[in-house]
Amino acid sequence: MPELPTTSSTETAAAQSYEEFLEDIKGRIRSAQARAARAINAELIEVYWQIGKEIERRQTEAGPERGRRTPGVVQRLSADLRAAFPGATGFSPANLARMRSFAVAWPDEEGLAHGVQDLPWGHIVELVQKLDDRNTRDWYVQRAGAWTRAQLQAYIATRLHEREGAAITNFEQALEAGDGLRQALAGLRALSCGDVRGALARHPGASLRAGLCAEALVAAVGAAVEVVAAADDLCELNERPLPRANP
């Protein structure tokens, strides 16, 4: 039976080297495409903001009386832009009105640099149409880049910013309550059963049962103090670096 041809180690290494080379080139191309897409999107968002700002300015200068007598700037601009760029989309009267709302929502161009330009136009439309408060919009801007438009819609509808804010507030309140508990227990820690007996001795009407109950209360407080102290020691231990093993 004839022997099958074998592949030398040199040929195998060369094939593997080419595969690694190819994957590296493909990764660089994808990265360049992603950077180009982000740059194009940022430029488009800035142009949309500028168009909206100019529409707002012209409408303000025209005033309501002139607006009723002449064609609106939005309708006229839409017709002219679609005639000049017949293959382009995004210049409908409705979308030009959204651009105006966009410019009103972020009146200063500097505000676009804080994440707004990185968002797709659909995300910005959701933020402008669904949220009236600037701080709330900015809160979502910082997070929306990692979400789809459907996720953004759902989070706005369920008031995610309020739920996360409430969770942070509750956590801070819990920490404050824990500090208050530690202070109260620290004040009771100095008590002893002897202190209770001495206090009862100054009140002849106190019953033996009351004294036993008081002593049991002090013992319970002492146990609680020990638990809190142990928890604090454990937290401090977790924050310390682990000791190095001896060689």
C-alpha cells in the first residue's frame, strides 16, 4: 500500500502563521470599520443638531404671524433637501421637526460631547420625545450606548433611573441605620448584670422576675454586640491584602 504524503512541520507552521496573520488583518479591518462608522455617526448627529438649531432660530425670527401667512420653514426645507439629495433619507418634515426638538433639548453644542454624539439617531429621538428633564436625559445618555433602541424604550417606560436611584438611597440609609445600631450597642456594652442588680436594689418594689428579665436583656445585648463586632472584624479582614506565603 503506498504511503500517504505527509506534511512537514515547516509547512504546518507556515499554514498556522498565515491563519494568524489573516485573523489579525480581519480584526484590524473590522476595527477600522467600527471607528469609521462611529465617526460618521458623530458627524451626522452634529449636522442634525445644527439643522435643528437653524430651524429654531428662523422660526423664532419669523414669529407666529408670518408663519401663518407663508409656508413653514420645515416643509420648505424638507422639499428642497429631498430635491437636492434624492437618494438620501432623513429629511422628511417629521424628522426635521425632531432635529429642532433635539437642538432645544441640548441647546449648547458643547453638550453633545458628553456622549450624545456617540448615540444612534433613533436613541436620541427616544430621549427627546420621552423625557422632558435634561438631567434625566443625560443619565440615560451615559448608559444608552450599550443598549438597543428597544431596550432603551423599555428602560424609559419602566423608569429605570428612578429605580436605580431608589436602590442607592436605600443602601445609604441602611448603612446609616447600621452605624446608628453600632453606636447604640456600644453604649449598652458597658452594662453588666451587676449594674442591673444595683439599679433594682434602689427600687424595692421591683420583683425578682423583673430583675431576671433585665439580666436576660443585657445578656442578649452583649451577644448582639459581639456579633456586630465580629462582622466588622470580618469586613476589615476582607479589605486587607492576603499575607505572602513563605518561600
